[in-house]
Amino acid sequence: MIEIKHLAKAFAVGKQKKLSDSEKNDVRYGGELFHSVRDVSFDCAKGQVVGLLGPNGAGKTTTLRMLSTALKPDAGSILIDGHDVIHNPLEVRKRIGFLSADTGLYGRLTAKENIEYFARLHGMSEVAISARVEELFTLLSMHEFANRRADNMSTGMKQKTAIARAVVHSPELVVLDEPTTGLDIMTTQTVLDFIRSLKEQGTPVIFSTHHLDEVAALCDRVVVINQGISAFNGSLAEFSDLATGQDLRQAFMAVLKKDAV
């Protein structure tokens, strides 16, 4: 079980920064701080997929970076199967597979070499690495570019490689920041099928997206983050009930309008 309670994170704003009119009206600006995440809470059980929605700049990526141990929260708590992210980040890091918005691949290494390198960092044996790489190349349809250097890969190839690298150690939790952004239809479908396979294996997945069709197809729970707070946290059915029809865009807009009141 992943339990996230009352997360908060603020960043310093330069004294010389001149705020625009919209920034002056943004409740997240206070003094010399920008409160990117003010109060975010949700949970994710084994085998569940949780979709994080929200406008650009709402705090989704900051939330995921705190969850992945890349950022330390200013307040709140994150527990992953009882392990505290704040007080025991090294132990938690072993249990998480994190895909950031930036693939961060080593350009001079091939797809296979990038994945093998990270597998070794996780202490996997060469036998285990070989078997796991073959499994991931099959699941993500990567055989055709296994020996291509990252510098010469397409966007879709890089994303597949980054996803494989993130999960090579069979993590207990997978966190994905907009995993299908910029991908073509075929690659997107491959990624969604892979997320579905993780769910079937019982691996919890938390991912951010702007694509509501992905939420409808994959998610058990939905969290809407707006201006740094979790404006909605519930089941997909509860989220769908906010729409007058089957269009989840209506549900999304209903949450934002309610939050603005």
C-alpha cells in the first residue's frame, strides 16, 4: 500500500523576480516562496493504477518527484509498504521504478547497454539481467533497436528504453510522469499495454497524464491536482459520476470549477 498524506513543497522565488498579473493572483505565491504543492493526499493499493490529472503547472510532477525520493517534502508523509520515503529514502528507492519527463538516457550507449547499466546499479546478477532484458524487449517491442545508440533513437524508442530501465529491477511500485507524451499511436498502445501488464501482475502504478482516454482505459482511482492541492481523490466510477455523460472532460472541468468556488 502506498499512502500519501498532506504533502507540501515550496521553492524559493528570486527577490528580483517580477510577478506577472496572473502570478500575483496565484494563491501559491507567498512572500519569497512558491508553494508548488500545498496539500496533496491519496493512496494506491497493490494492483491498482492511479491516474494523476491536472492543468499544466498544477503540482503533478513535483508530487511524483517527492514520491520517487528525488525531492524531499517540506511537510506531509509518504509510506510505501510501511517504508517512510522521508526518513528512509535509500530503502524506498530500491522499491520504486521512476520515469521522469526527461528520459535522461546515456546517448553513447545502446538501448540494451542503458538498461543493463541500471540493472547492475540495482545489484542484479548477469544471468538475471539477461533474462529480464529479454523479457522487457519482448513486452515493449524493442528488439529491432536493441543495439542502437540512444543518440540515434526516435522519441518513441527513447521512451520505451527509459521505461524498461525504470522497471528492470522489478520494482514494487512504478511511477510514470506523462509516459505517452509525444508518442505515436502504436508506441502509445505498447506503453499502455505494458502498464496493463504491470497491473495484472499486482504491481501498483501511479502515472500522470493529460489523456483522459488513458484514464478511462487503465485507472482504478483518479486524483486531480489543482494549484497544489488534491481537488479530487476517488475511484474512476466516482470521477465519472461528475460528468453528465460519458465524457471525462466534463468531470475534470467540474472538479476545477468546484475548486475555484
